[in-house]
Amino acid sequence: MGCGASKTQRGKQFQAYHPPEEKVNPNDPKNSETFKYCVYDKCPTFTDKHLSLMSKLIAEHWDTLKDKKTSKGYTLHNCIQTGVQTPHLGVGITAGDDESWEVFKDIMYPIINGWHNGFDPATMDHKSDLDYSKVKLSDEQAKFFDEMVVSTRIRAARNVAGLSLPAGTDAKDRAEVEALLKETFANFAGELKGKYHSLGEMKDELKQKLRSKGMLFQLPKPTNLLTHAGAARDWPNNRGIFLNNDDPDQVTALCWCNEEDHCRIISMQNGGNIKEVFARFCTISAELSKCAKANGTKLMEDKKLGFLGTCPSNLGTGLRASVMIKLPELNKDVPRLEALCEKYDLQPRGSAGEHSAAVGGKWDISNKQRIGFTEVELVQKMIDGVWEIVQEEKKLQAAA
């Protein structure tokens, strides 16, 4: 959660940054009692603490974009507010609706290019493939994954075309999103059948258990994207989570409603059966698309940018496929593990975040890329890369 947040010292008290060019816009119809959108008299003055791509690129596009807005009223000032007021963010810009990606493409495209290692929407198209049958996992790989992988998780965002995204929504659109998602969840069958829990009505005990397992979105706070983007207005109204089992320990499919995006879909299970987890993920995605079409709309998707959402960091597939894997020997040599992951376009996360060792030798390994590759290709890259890491770990164990 956080639009590509960069590394920062989380222990220090955070103070929002307000440049001299900033003033509250009392006439923005999206304002709530506790949150007001801002306008900037001229391009904001940034500090050396501003790390986002937006802060580095906005000046050259300010004059051509400052007066533009989408048909739903989302402005450039709305787009950049979270990046101005939250200096440590790595991306620093948000979309408030599907039109934002076209209206503000002069700044969005360079940011996408910079964040996604050279994917250039001006000259390149994204491609999608959710045919899980194409993923290859040999019997030998499956055996070792079952032995070494603690759990597997695949997640991505999905948004409904024509309805404002959380950073630019109003109460009407937010309620319409929740109603459509609840209708979708009610039609889930078989292993997907479950229950939607409204965040405002959820008991604290369940919230705490879900959050302890990384299954429920965290509360908005000043250091993440939600607060200063306006995505946390009227919290917790029309937010919630779908679970396919009453027991959180047995959940294999869950969906978030109206956090950073309309819907975050997550497929997960213990062990290393990545193909099974991906198949379930694809089924959830297909059901969301089916319900949207039945209601006369569709999911937000673009030929160049793939699945659209709030933050440029989650475009394309928006997919993060990860395994929690036991690597006791490589855990003793973190730089070696990081180099292996870099070689295979993977991202390792330890117990204390990036560049840290993992408690008990358990590492979260996931695909680094999101756009320019299909979902099938990214899951396959993760499988093949983790397999090579497993081989290295086995060699080290044999030599120990």
C-alpha cells in the first residue's frame, strides 16, 4: 500500500510537507469534512527530501497540464497532492479515474518509463494472458517447492471502468463499486464461495487476526499514499473484504474493496503449488470481468498500459506472484541471494524489509516486473527463477 514507497526511516515522526504555493481549494466537490484537496499557484517547490519521480519531472510539464481535468473533475493538482505532501514516496502521482491516464499522459508516461525500467507507453503496448494452463511446473520442481516453500500468494488490482478511483471518487461511485463487487462475490461458487465483511461492521478481533496474517489492508496513515491522495475520505464507509472461509487460517481467496483500488484480488495457500494458486487467481479475475459486463460496464484496461489503477507502479498486469521460501544457507549470505534474485528479475524481501536477513531463513521472493510481460510470463519467470535459487540453496546445504 503506498504507490511505490521508497525506503525511509519509519521510526521518525512524519510531518506532511506544504509548499508556499499550496492552498486549500474550498470549491473542490470531492472535499469531505476531514479532508480538503489543494491547488498550487505555480509548480510546487520541492525539497531535497522529495524522492518521487513526479517531483523530478513535473516542472517541465506544469504549464501544459496545470489547467487540465478529466470529465469527472480530477485535476493535475489532485494527481500530485500525495507526492507533494508525502516526500518519501517513490512515484508520487495518482490517477483519479480511467481518463487520468490519457489527460495527464505527458507526465504519466515519463513516470511509467522511469519506474518500470524503460517500458515506454509512447512506443510500446502491454500484453495480457490469463490462461493458467500455459504455466509449466515439472514434477521435480513441484516436489522441491512443496518441500521448501512455506506459502504462495498471487495478487493484483482490478478496477471498474467509468467509476472514479478511490483518490478521486465520491460517495456515490464508492457505493456503486461496493455493490457491484458484493454481487460478484455472491455469485462465487465451489472453493471460492464465501462471505463479504464490511470494514465498518467487522469485529476488532477479526480485524486484528487478519492484519496479523497480512490479509487485511492497514489503516490509513500520513506516511502512505491513501491519506494525502484523498483515497481515505469517509473511512471506513463502503470498504470491506471478501473471504472464502470463515477461518482466516483456511482462506485461499480474498478480495479487498475500495482501498487503494476498487478491488485487490488475492489467491493464496500453504505450500508451493504455484499453478493451483495462479489458476484460482485467474478464475477470480474472470468472475470480476463477467460481472462488470453483466452490469453494462467492464474492467479498466488499456492497450498500452494494461489493467489501470490508482498508481503507476501497479499498471500492466499489476501482478505480484510471491513465495515464502526457506533458504537457511543463502540467508547467511544476503548479498549472494540478492544477486541471484537480480539475475532472474526477482525481488527478495526479508523480515525487516529489503536488504535484511530473514528470521528463520524464510524469504518472500516475488517477480519484480509488472508491465511489458503477460501474467503467464511473470508467473513462469518467478517459478524458473525460484527454481534456480533452490538449486543454489541445495548446493550450499550439501557443502555445509
